[in-house]
Amino acid sequence: MHAFLVRFAAVTVGSLLVVSAAVPRASAAGEPYVIGAILSESGPGATLGRPEADSMEMAVDELNKVGGINGHPLQLTVIDDQSDATTAVNALRQLLDKHPLAIFGTPLTPTSLAIAPLAEAAHVPLVSYASSVSVVTPVATHQWIFKVPINDTEVARSMQAFMKKRGQTKVSFIYRNDDYGKTGMAHFDEIGKGDGFEIMGADAIAAGASDATTQLTHVKATNPQALICWTSLPSANVIIKGYRELGLRVPLYYSDGSATGVFPKQAGAALDGAYIATMKVNVYTELANTDPQKKLLER
């Protein structure tokens, strides 16, 4: 899968720069195309940011080995935002001083929301790796902002379609206590109301929480038909450990923020029976041979 991510990063970088090169900031013939990336290589978002940084650097190397983009080598600067919005804003300002053709990042919704207005004002394309649709909407004021992952609204729709078939419409929520968790829960609630979904209880959890006993005790008291955990590591792993320790039996669902290869390795057998919303790339080895996307993902 890592090789696929590198190729995907190369296609994403290459496609955007071919378009961006048409604007006046483009370099003269043979000069480097300057691009930047703001990625969470440390802090709670590191399980997302580190692979993204590795993939981008490898993708740039691959593109440069074949002559770059339209004869221009790529010059990439990666800055760690430490999973912090203020640090991300400062990183964006540093990158803007380099007059980049485009900036990529961040993997987190709060940091992406923090830097999007600055990129928009500077008229520099920003490609976010965050989930929330709020990063790119309303479109009228986000014309320079793009994103790679599926929108959280579509994640909610897919989860609800799966859950409704199982009669699980009365749910409790544990959400990461930031814009990712808050907007995810709000979008889930908004989309689900017309389909009979009801959030019976909701508790926030810190991104770096070490205990989820309080939140899970509330869930147990609410007695929902399902528990939604709209969060990521490390709190995702904290929740499943507490869930098992308290002997909860309510069906457990995680949002796409937990869909990393690291989570199942950390959680181990404790995760058995839980559901994680994910794209096919994370489970391509489990796809049927008749799936038209399997061959592409295996390359």
C-alpha cells in the first residue's frame, strides 16, 4: 500500500502543478517549481502526517528522476506543524515567503481550517489532507482550496446506510474535542435526521487522552443501539481499551480518522468486531478479485 500512496502522491502533485504552472508565478524554463507541505509529523496527528511526508518526498524524488514537471524539477519544503493550528499558520507564512506554486496539507481538520483563509487570500492552491467538508466549503470563498480525502458528509452517509440495515439509529457519540470531531458529529446529525437517526448522548475526548472511562460510562448509561467514535489515534486506541475493560457490548463504529494501518496493530484483538469507515486502499488485500479497483490498488 505504501507504494500506491507514493504513486498517488506523485499524481496529485503532478496534476496540480501542471495546472498551477499556467499562472504568473510559474518559473522560467528549467527553473524549479517550488512547492511546500505542512504535515503533522509530531503530535496527535503524527500517524497521519509521517506517512504523508514520506510519500510526498518519495513522490517528488520519483518525478525529478524522470525530468520533473514539463522539464521543471520540483523543490519541496516540508514543515512539521506539530498538530497545532498556530504552528500551522506560522508554517504557511514561511512557505508563502518562498512563493510556492502550491502547498499541501495538513492532515488534520483544525490545522487545515486555520491555514485555508491565508492560502485563499494569497491565491495559492492549498491541497488539504483533512476530512471535514468545511475545509472546502462554501466554494465561493474557498476557490483556492482543495482536498484529497472523502468528505466527512459522505463518510456519515455510508456509515448510516450500513447501520440502518441493522436497525442502529439511536446512537451515542464520542468525538475528538476539536473541529474534526465537532464538525463530524454535526454533519452526521444533520444528514441522519431525515433518516431517523438520533444522537442520544455525546461526549468530547481530547486528541491525546489517556483514559475514556467517563465517556464510556455515559455511553453505558445511555444504552444506545450503536456507539460512534469520531476521532483518531491515540484516543481511538484509548477508547477501545476502555470499551473492553467496561465490558460494553454496544456495536462500535469509528470514523475515517481512525482508518490507519497503525490502529489495528496497536489495538490488536481488542478491535475485533468493531467497524472502521475507510476507503478501499486500506483494505485492498481483502477485496474480491472481481472488484475493478483491486488490480489498480495492488500495483
